Amino acid sequence: MVHHTALGVEAEHFRLGTFIRAHRTRILEDWEESVRGLPYTQGLSRPRLLDHLPDLLERVANVVDTVHTGGHGSLDRMPEVHALERLDSGYDLDAVAEEYALLRACILQRYGEYVEARGDSSMAVAMREVVSFNRTFDEAVSAAVTRYTRARERTLVALDRISEAALGTEELDAFLPRLLRVMLETTEAVDSVTLLLREGEWLRVRASVGLGDGALPPFRERVGEGFSGVIAAEQRPFELRAAATDPRVRDEAVRARGTRALYGVPLMYGGEVIGVAHMGSRTALEFSQEDKLLFRAMVSRATMLIIQAWLAAREHAARAEAEERKQQLQLIIQQSSDAIIMADAQGVMRVFNTAAEQLHGFGLKEVPSTEWSDTYGLLTLDEQPMKLEDVCLYRALRNEVVTEDRWKVRRLDGSVRTLSGTAAPLWRPDGSLAGAVLNARDETERLDREREQTETLALLDSLLATAPVGLAFLDPALRCVRINEALAEINGLSLEQHRGKTVDALFGARAEDLEPLLRRVLETGEVHKGHEFSGATAREPGVSRHWVGDYFPVRAPDGRMLGVGCVVVDVTERTRQEEHMRQTAEFRERFLGVVSHDLRNPLNAILLSANGLLRADGLPPTHTRLARRIVTSAERMGRMIGELLDFTRGRLGGGIPIQPRACNLRVLCQQVLEELESSHPGRELRLAAEGQFQGEWDPDRLAQLLGNLGKNALDYSPPGSPVDFSLHDEGGRVRVEVHNGGPPIPPEMLSGIFEPFRRAVPGDANPSSGLGLGLFIVERIAQAHGGEIRVRSSAEAGTTFTLCLPRTQDGAPPDSGGAPS
């Protein structure tokens, strides 16, 4: 049994279908190597060359397997699709057939090698498979040839009809509707065809059939937008299956008609899109490959006809324009800003335009036929008299083309101007010399500007060389154009090693952070400041330094972006100082925390001893007063130590810790007011509350918060004025406001009112004010509960602190448990 199973496995290995599936990759590689010798394959990418072949091999394998399984297999439409695609790529019929022949040869050669290597015990079966395989390939070739021939004949007929439609007229608007009518009648499923021609960045409907009552729809679409605009931008065909409802279709005529299938093709000429044509159908969901191929062929022919019409129109316009130019040539010469001088073959001046007269200070009548330079002071650049044979106009009369020459002229008013110009001989159609023409312009101002620019650049180079900060200028491609020694030293390269190098080449891995910043400056035109980076310089390789870079756009006077300017400042010393200050502040705060914590033990001993003295019998009144003063001072000192500990936790310990539990804010607030009234006899504290105030908070910390706000309001309000507490129910949170009518907090102090060691009134020396940590602790307790604290203060309305608290830490409604609100 095991023996037969092994034989079955061995036979399975010899099956051609199994072999094709197992060696499909090698077969395709052999085929690609062979088929690349065909001329039509040279321009095809590998994905387009292989297109459906992996699927074709799988189907062929399935058909060959029917030798063992029985039944009848078919390739369906696969060869047709392949043939149509190859026709679209420029293949002829022989090339398509040769592709299949090469593929069959690759398979049989590989299979023969495989069978020979594994033994020939099943050769009879293999031969039957080969027969089936050949028959299948014959079917593929036959179907491809038939489809190819039918499509080609249909295409040729359609192209002939299109050419006939364009005969007899060169007017574009006259034959375009006839072309579209041919396209409409050639394909049965098509019921509308529209042609849009490009006008700058817009595509405008130029002809249409099948849409509406024949009137041209007033529709245009920007390139890159909508159905036609995307086709033009991407330069490729595009198809939709539900055009009437697709948002990319903006032509109301197409949508109102209920078009279903819509297929568009760009009109290409010289690598540019000159328009878009699309065909639509109200009945078909999509067009067949043959219909789309035919439409593309017709669009290609229509494109050539349109180009021919354009060229004919241009030729007609050119002839009319040539006549007009002939009449205007003299006006152009006379009105040109450049000096134009023409002489005949004998050197006699025939044209001396207005600009030449103004440049030289005399007119054509004053110009003699000879000795021009001697008479009118033409000079060399060193202001020596110029010889007649050196004048570029006369050099051109000697059949010399002068592409650039420069000289000076002394005008009749005594001024000297620097001129530059070109000169060339003029030839008649028969090849004889007709004369020469000189085109000259005044270069005096330009040369003066160049001299000024040279001096400015010299000053700039001097500034770059002596500036204590790093300076550089990069062009739009982020290549280094100018850089000073300070920045070159930071980068560890010489000035010459920087010039012309890109940011990526100069900075390597560090360019990953820098290059996006510089490109953002180029794209947005915005300044980017504060780019911090660190590293070591070539001069001090073991020392870490810190820099800050600012990058800004550099524009020409007309607004053009010239590049990016860079300013790099060494902030190493400042960074070290900041780090030192941070460490000092951290040490101070930790020291305060440690000292505050350690002071509690002796302070508790003082309080216990003083309270023991107060409870002792027979203590003299004088000693009792002293003991009470000790208790009062010790308690005040305990509060200050507590504030210092809370400050330390808030700044260094990740925030003030809280232990939330269910509590009632109104009850808690009432208790705080009673404590404040006992310590501030004679002061009026009022509470207003309406709503439900149950929540999950830390009652001790909230009591501390409310007590600090109340004490602050009492300390900074007139003795006879009230302090108002008001509670507001806002659903998922509560709002507490503490108001007093004292003097307003100065505006310059409002932004830092919650900072530690701050007082609301500058210079306040009230001993009850403590360390200035009360409001800092208030803010930290509010933040620990997920809330916030704000303050507003004015002379008219007084000062109000507003506390907003969520009822729970997770945002869920609290369980009141029947407790009173």
C-alpha cells in the first residue's frame, strides 16, 4: 500500500499541469529572456509584458489536467484580452503569435528536461498531455488572431470614416461634430460623445453629440479637477460605472442624461495634453476592451486631424501676419529701445533708428558714408580713438559675425557712454552680400550697477568673514552658495568643501532633522526660529557644544524665492548656565522639602510641651500668655512648613497627592467658613449655593484650597467688607467663586499670580500672608482634581477667584447615596 502511494506521488510529479504550476516562475523568466528579443517588447515594462500570463499558465494547467480528471476545459476570454492589449501597444499579428510560440517552447523544453531527469516511466501519459497542451495553445493562438483581425478591421473602417468626415474643410468647429458623430455610430453601446479642448489650465467643451438638443453645453473644467480634469492631469484613460451619481462628474448634461458608463481618453500631442474626449452610455455599466481600444484609436486619429486644422489655421494666420509685419518692420526698428544701424554693402548707412540717434547724439543725415569713427569719436574701452576697420559694423561687412563687442562713444555734448552690441552680415537670396546690421545698447548704467554689486558683495564677504555667528545662504535646491568661516568650523569642513554641496551631503544623518525645516521655509515663506542642535566641532572633537539656528526665506526684489538664509549662534555657555541654574533651583527646592520635613519633629515637641503647660494647674497668668503665644506661633510655623512640603511635592514630586472619596462640597465649604470666622472675628463671610454638590474629592485638600482662597480674600479686602462664597451646579462639574471687594490686583501681576513666593500686592508685609505659597498650592490642588482655577480683578468689580471641578476623576456621575446636597 505504501509502495503504491509512493508511485502515485511520483506520477503526480510527472503531470504537466503540476509541473507548470511548480515551475511557473522559471518558465516566465525563460520566456521573458526569449521574448525580449522582439522589437515590440523593448518599450514595455515587466508588469505590462507579463500582464495576464501567470493567470494564463494556471488556466492552461487546469485544461491539461483534464487528461487525468476528464471533462472539457477552456481558456474563456484570456487570449482575447491579451491580443487587444498587445494591439494597443503597437504589436502586429506575427508578434502576438510569436509570443505564444516562445511560451510553448519554453514550457516544453523545461518539461522535457524535467522528465528526463526524473525518468520516463510515464512517458505515454506525458505525450498525451503534450498533445492536449499543443491543442490548447492552438486554441489560444486562433482566438487571439480572430479577435485581433476583427478589432483591426473595425478600427480601420472607423479611422477611414473619421478621415472622410474631416475632408473638405479646415474649420475646426465645422468638422468636429462630424467626427464625434462617427464615433457615436461606430460603437453600439455609446449614446453620447463629448470633446473638450485645452485652453491654458481649463478644458472647455468644443463639440458634443448625444447630449441635449444639440446646443453646445457651456461647460469647462480645470485641469486636475473633476472627471476630465483628472484625465488631463494624469495623462491616462479613466472609466466610471455610475457617472450620473459620481461626484467627480461635474457636467450637468452628463448627469441629467442618466449616464451610467463613462470612458475618457486624453488627446496627446508632443507629450502634452491638448484635450479630453469621453464617450458615455445610459444602458451599459462598462465598455468592452474592444470598444475602449477602438475609441482610443479614433481619438488618436481625431487628435491628428485637430492638429492639422490648427496648423492650417496657423499657416493662414502666419501669411496674414507676415504681410502685416512687413508693414510694421520699419515702425518696430524705429521704436526699438536698442540702437539698430544698417549699412549697405558699400558701407553707406541706410537705417539709423531713433534709439541710435539718441545714443550717438546725431541722426542719419549727419552720418557720412566713410570715416565714421574718426568723425564722431568712437573709442576703445581705454578711450583711445577706434579705427574704422575695428568697428563691428564694418567687420560684419567683411563677412564676420560679431556676437559680442563693446566700445565707447563720445557724444557731441562731451559725455562718454559705454555701448555693447552684435553685428552680422545680411545676405540676399542669391547669396550676394546686401549689407550689415548692428544692434547696440547702452551698457553704462548696467556696468555701474555691476560695479556697485561687486562692491556690495565685497562688503558682504567681509561681514561673513568677521561675523561672530555662523551665516550661510542655500539655493532652492538646498545647495550651499555662501558660508562664513564660523559656520564652516561648526560643520568641520573648509569653505571650499561647502560650496555647491547639498545639505544631505554636508550633514549626513543630521540632515534628516534639518532638511524638512529648510524645505518648509522655501514652501511657506515663513521664518523658522529656535532650531536647537548639539555636537562637537573638528577643533574640539571631545567637547559637546550647543547651537541655535534661525532659517529665513531670501527673496529677490520681484518676490522670487532665491533660497534660504541661515544664522547659527553658539549657545553652549548659555546652555551651561541654564543647566547650572536649573540644578541650583532643584537643589534649593529639595533642600526646602528636606528641611521642612525635618522641622516637624521639633515643632511637634514644642506644640505638645506648650499645650501641656496650658493644661497644667496653677500656671501663673504671665506664663499662660507665653504658652499660648508659643502654641499660636508654632501652629503658624506648622502651616508654613506644610506649605513648603506641598510646594516641594508640587514642583518635584509629580503634583500634590489626593485621596478622593465621596463628600459634599456645600457642607465642606460651610465648615471652612466657620473656621475662618473663628479666626477672623468681626468679619462677614457669606455662602450662596443652589443645586446638588455631591462629588468624589479629597475633603482635606479641598478644605485647604477653600481656606487659602478665603484667607487670601480676607487679607486683601477692607476690614468692614464681606467675603462671598458662591457654589454653582453645572451638571458634570461644579463651580466655586470667592469674591472680595478689596483693591484690584495689578494687571502686570495677574499672569503670575499662581507662581510660588508671589504676593497679590507688591511689597505687602502683612504677617498673615505667609510665604506666598497659598495660591500656588490652590492651583496644584485644583489640577490634582482635574480642575482649573482662574482669577479676574478690577477696581469696579473687585477680585474673584473661580474654581471649576469635575465631580469625579473619570467623568462618571457620582453616587450621592441619598446624602443631602
